[in-house]
Amino acid sequence: MCNRYGYLAPISRLVDEFSQVRIPIVFRDGALPNLGPREHIRPTNIAPIIRPLDPADPFVGVELVDARWWLIPFFHRKSVKDWKPMCTNARAETVATTATFREAFRRRRCLVPATHFFEWTGERGSKQMWCFTKRDAEIFCFPGLWDVADTTDGRIESFTIITTAPGPDCEPYHNRQPVILEPDQWATWLDLTADPVPCLRAGLEGVIAVERVDEGDALEPGSVL
């Protein structure tokens, strides 16, 4: 499970990372958005996602858009509050067949940019917070799904993050972890003509760095964890 993450890097860095794998990021108004650092992104928060302009060819370009973190599927027609299932995460093992996610898995994949995520250990009332970063990169991407629902509150675009069984770096802290894609997997995940299943695995040992933190501590933009 992953129910807290953040993004602290400048958007220009994200553009550079995608240019290195030959995927241009296209902005609707032609200019870089003024997105401030987000140390803590929580369920129901609005956060940036990256989705392809052409799902059959991600190398044409991708767009950075805001969406609500807690997927509401396209078939939900009532109010946002009436959608009760917590859909911040989708399990890699069942995402292709679960009714809530299977249509988005087939048609609406996205990337969720991040610089870190959090998990907790311990008993209720005395939990310890841990911050996870990628050792070899300031920025990484989770594989995600996005959807759009015409609710009684209006049209809602939302997303979920794919999780899997933990790799050796995360296993001591939780029984699930968000999948972290390598840059050369970004296009594969977005490409609806490609097989995405090999992307949905935990990384090898030593990929993720873990640091104990106090929940009140502030992470400065660009800080190394």
C-alpha cells in the first residue's frame, strides 16, 4: 500500500528526464506550469500525472495534467462521496481483471511522478514514519491508471497507483510497495500495444534508500534523503 508520497523537484527536471528517453512533455498552454513542491500528497489531493497524447505511440509526446488521487471509475454516476471503495492503489496481481480497474488498465495508463514516498511501522499511537527514495535518481515514476467519471458533482479525473509484493528494500517495512518504473519502462507502460506486465515487479535489492523521519520534519526542495 502507498497512501502518502511527494514531489519536490522542479518541473524542468522532469522535462529533462523524459527528454533523455526521447519522450517530449507537451504543455497545453505551451509554458512550464508553476507547480510548487509537494512534500506530502495524500488521498483525495489533486496531483500531477503524465499521460500519452497517443496511447499507441508514447514517443509522440505526453501531457502533464492534474487529477484527484483516489480513482473513481467511469461507471460511477452518483456523487464523489458515494464512491466508498478506497482506490488509491491497485494491486498488480489483479489490476487487469478487477472491475474497478480493468477498463483503465486496457485504455488509460499514466505515470505518477514522485521524488519519495512514505510508509509507517509500529502499533497505532506509536507509529514510526519512513521515507523511501530511489538511490540513483531524484525523480522516478509510479505506474498508474487514470479515469474520468461524470458524477453529480461534475466531471472528475482521478488516478490510482499500482502496488506489488515488496522487494528486499521495502519488505522490512510493509507487505506491499508501489511499483517504481525504470525510465526505459515509461514508454512500455504507457503504450497500449505493449505488454505491461513485466513492468509491474519490485526492484532488486539496493535500488531504494530508506530513512527514518519525524512526520513533522519538512523536506526542502532538492534535499537528499
